Amino acid sequence: MTGTASAVHDLTASFEAVFDAYFGEIHRYVAQRLGPDDAEDVVAETFLAAYRRRDVYDPSRATVRTWLYGIATKLIGKHRRSEIRALKALRVADGDLSGHFDDQAAARVSAQALRPDLARAIARLNQGDRDVLLLVALAGLSHEEIAVALGIPYGTVGSRLSRARRKLRDALGGVNPVEDSRG
């Protein structure tokens, strides 16, 4: 059995372990992008797609985690209208949002950062820029992981993130809402 065939066999044999290990993380990411109502369906679709495509998974290209984020992000694209509605709803929401998100990555963009003007600015980004920005801010992926997850060149990740930050800074009067030291 070749290395890739062995890894696919391992993924098939341990898919329950993959589900157990990554369900919560992927669910938090999708829920932050689309809201809890759509998250259940998208996460279920994500793991179903991963299970069905387990034979094409290439561990030399991406970790299982990165691969799952790529699938989830592509499915989120199909639910883009819901995401924009959720971002628009955030801009009119009052109060502290930090209680809705429990991981450290979400905390960076919740509470003070996810205020109405930021939500509006994020909603105005094109989908590619928004995906890169939110994979950094919500999922904590590195540029390399994002490139693999989205199937785009490494340099494109940097340019999309830079463009998204610039647009957000402009919309927020010079404030940079997303700090990222990865490269």
C-alpha cells in the first residue's frame, strides 16, 4: 500500500475519530460565519463531503484540519446570503457578544471588535477577501494553511488579507481590527 493509499485507509478507518476531533472547532467557525441555524446543516454537509471524498484526500497537501476548513469555507460560499444577513444583524445588535463565542480566536474578533461598523465592513468585502480574513481571525489558520484550504497561491492569501485589512481600516477610520503576526 502506498503512503497516500495508507493515509486514505487510515482516514477511512478513523473517520469517527476525525469527526470527534474537529467537529466542535469546525462548528464554531461555521456558526460564527453563518449563525447557529445554518451552522448545523453546513457542518453536517462538511463532514459528509469529507467522508465521501476521503479517497481523494492527500495528506501531503494538507492536514485533515486544513482540508476540513477548506470544505467548510467552500460550503459557506454557497450560503453567502445567510452570512451577509448574519453580519448585517450583528451591526444592529446591542450588547457584548463575547458570551456567544468560547474560543480564543473568536474572542479576538468578538466583544469590542465585532461591533456594528466592523460587521458592515466585513459584509462589504468580496467573498475571497472575507474568506481569508475570517480564516485568520476566526479559525487561526496560517497563510500556508489558508492557501491549501482554499486552493489559492500563498501570495494570494497575503494580498487578499492585506486588501481586506486596508478596507476595514478605511471603514473604521484607521483602526486595524485584525492583527496577525503569522506569515
